[in-house]
Amino acid sequence: TVGAVVLDSKGDLASATSTGGIVKKMVGRVGDTPMIGCGGFADNLVGAASATGHGEAIMKVTLSRLVIFHMEQGMSPSQAADTALEYMNTRVKGKGGIIVISKSGEWTAKCNTKRMAWATVKDGILHYGSQHGEHNTKPL
Amino acid sequence: MVPVVVVHGGAGTALTCEELCKLGVQEAALAGYHVLQQGGSALDAAEAAVIHLENNPIYNAGCGSALNELKDVEMDALIVDGRTLDCGAVAAVRRIANPITLSRLVMEKTNHVCLAGEGASKFAKAMGIKEVSEESLRTEYSIKMWEKTRHFNEGSDQSEESKSG
């Protein structure tokens, strides 16, 4: 699964997610990706999110909307992502990851799997990583 | 407002090739950022970044997608506009290179949110999207992964990797 979330200079947010699903899935199996609020969500009033991971678990907790809900309640993107991923893990034993931007441009990339490749561009700096705690930067 | 682009290339226990995966997401983020610099919208940039990843065979989307039980490619995609809450999606769509572009057309050209399967393919054709061969979406790696799990029934291999998209 791949995804992107973007905040433009007008303050508009967007989320995009795309996937091939899981290996040897049943014909017709559809995961979280095309489900609004599961594979992705965006609302200029709060933030935008794009998810990846165990699709059935992500759908059960509507992961992207859950992260945005936590942000509506005052959490930062990082806190909201951690809280939602922890809920998914404890409630339905779900593993995955999520990228998030708030309406003010605060961003995060979190996962409860071993790895998730991610990259961010903001303020002329490229940030990227894949393992927990890995955060590299390059000036553009 | 300071523009921001964030992309991911999928979560899991292992990356096919970690350095290539990290490079691919950097290129995709820059592709999205370039669109913003050219005056594109957040939607344009998100779509461009995802197209970049769909076209990169090391990721599980577009070319490089996981194969289903019949060894075919069925893909899903979603796009959301935070300004209006408009959204468009396609599910189990086959034989197109960029499902994210089709999902945007669902959002912009229909009154619906999601089109699935054959209906999505017919809509793609009506929108002038070129059909591609199944072969062009398969990769050596996706075939290898399918072969590796061919003795399992769907869902019987309970490894985290097998459950994640």
C-alpha cells in the first residue's frame, strides 16, 4: 500500500491511498484502502491521514477517521496516531501505519509494525526513514 | 501556509529492498512538492505522489501489486478532498496502471463515492483510460511471493506480512 497527504499554501488538505491488497487474497476481497475514513481521510478543519497495514483491522477501527477524531479532541498528530494505533492493536490485534498532517502543517509518520518507509517535504527540507526512530534529513 | 507533503510506501515486517524503498518515497514526496511549486493544489500533489509510487514496481500498488488467488491483480484506491469532503474510490479494479487517477475521476465525474470491479473498469474505459495487460502489473517479486504462499489457503498463513497490504 502507498499513500500521500498534502497541505498546500492555501490551507487545503488532501489524502490519497492506493494498494494491490494482500498476497493470494480471495477474488473480490477489498481492504481498507478505498473505504472513506479507513484507508484515508481529509478535512480542512482538522487534518488529513492515509493508512497502511492489516486492512480488516483498519476497517474495524476506521483508523484514519479515528486519528482525525483524536485531533479534533485536541491531540497532536503524533499523539493521535500513537493512540489510534495502540487502540487498533489492543482492540483487534491490528498492525499498520499512518501518515498525518494537521491543518496547521504539523505532521507525523507512525507505525506499530517493524517498518514503514516514509518521506516528508516541508520548509525546504526532505525528511525520511523506515525503521522506528529513524529520521534522516536532507536540505533540498 | 507552509506546504507539506508526506508519503508512505506501506507498513510491514520486511521491506523488499530497504534502501530502494526509502529512495522511492523520497522521490514521490519530491514529485508531490514539485506539483505544489508549479501552482498545483493539494489534491494534484497527493495524486502525483501516489502515481509516482504506483509506477514504481517495488511497492504494492499499481505495477508491483500483490497477486490474488488466481494470480491476477485487483487494486483499490481512494482520494479525499479536505476542502469539500468530496471523495472518490475504486475497488478490485483491474488492468489499469494508476487506480488513484481513476478514483479522482470517480470523485469529479460521477455522483458516487466508489465504483468496484467490472463497473470500475467500464468507467475507466468511458473516461479514456488506457487498459494495460495483467502482465505489465505483475513483477518478478509479486510472482515469487505468490509462489511462496501457493500451498496456503487465503487467510491460513497468519503471519503479519500476509495480512498487510
